[in-house]
Amino acid sequence: MNVSLGFTARLTDRVNLAVDAYQIDVKDRIARSTAIREALYPGAGALVAAAGLNPNDSVSYFINAADSRTRGVDVTLDGSFRLKDAGLFRWSAAYNHNSTEVTDIAGTPSVLAALNVPVFSEAAQNTLRYLAPRQKAIFTVNWKKERWSAQLRQTWFGEIKRIAFTSASVSPPVREIEYDIGKIWVTDLSVGYDFDDNLNLTLSASNLFNEKPNKLPRELLLPFQSAAYANNGPITGAGGFYSATLSYRW
């Protein structure tokens, strides 16, 4: 169930404002269950073995885990202006703030309850709460003059929490720890030139300054790793991507 309310306003001849508030309720949301693992829940290895796996393996499955409620607001300001000798500029600034809460949790089956294994652990709930960044801001400027064009976009991602298992061989005993992969600024830039009405060349840089996410906590590394980047967020350890595109329209 999605309920939203918004308004738009023309602040000046060239500046517009839009504000949208929303609430999204999801019932019986599909999510991954608690990881059933001997190292985390002593005795649970028997359940894993009963599934034909090694007792020390970790097992989870998709369930209708919980009811959730997401509330948020989007604010967008945009406009344009022309400089006599510099061309036309269009700009926008967008901001989103949202939060997700778990309003109800599926009952834990008796076979799991007997081993003190919650069907949807606090760590699993946090994964749901922080699936998207709580805050995000995007600032964009587009420029056009005769055959030239360019776009500059600056994106900021707020806090993004993640949960992961520690490595038993690096930091025993096995446990779930929380870390942050957010609070990142990313710059994208593209410059284009129209040779004529049909032929265009565009140079692009996604993540221009080669920003990378925070490195994983030491406790999450494997024995042979000295460092590793988190790869489950808005950017990865691959850093920037640069390209040139030649296109022809007919």
C-alpha cells in the first residue's frame, strides 16, 4: 500500500520546486531468513546436516519474513539560465530522506525456536532497514552551446549499514558484525560534440575521481586477504569507468 502527497511550485520564471512525501507498507515481505549455522547457534548444525550439507555450512532461505513500513520525502529544485556568450545551463538539486522499520515479524518455527535460532534475526532485519541509503542527494548541471554539450553530476550517499559474518580463521568465534559502506561522494562527467545533425562524439567518466568504498573490517577478511572492498553498495572497488562513444543517427 503506497500513500503519497506532494506539491509543485514555480518559484520564479526559471526555478521550480517539487516536494513529495510517501509511505509504503509491505505485508509479508520476502526476505532472506536468519543464517542457520553451527558456529552461530550451537546445535543448529544438525539441521544443516539433515539437508545433506556439511554441519559447518551456513543455510538460509527466502521467506515471507516481515511487514515493513517505509516513510520518506523527495525534494527537487530545478531551473535554467542563459549566459550570453557561454550558452544555456540547466541545473537540478534533489534530496531524498527515508527510513524503513519492521512492523511485524513472522513466527519462528518450533524446530528453530528449540535451538534458539530466530527465523528473522536482528542482523537480517538491519539488512532490510538499510537496503537503501537513508539519505541521498544529487546535484546536476547540463550545459549546451551550439555543437557542444556537457553534464556534471555530483551524488552523495548517506549511511548504508551492512551485516556480515566474521571469518572464523581470522577472528574467532564466528559472529555477525555491522559496518558502513555509505557517506560517499561520486562525480560523473560527460562531454559531447555534434559534428553535424547525425554524428556525435561523447566522452564520459562514471566516478570521475575513482572513489572507492570503505574497506571491509579486518574480521571479515579471509586468511589470504590483506584488504578487500565492500561490493554491495552504490560503488565497488573497481572505481571509475571511462568511455568514448561515437554515434550516428539516421
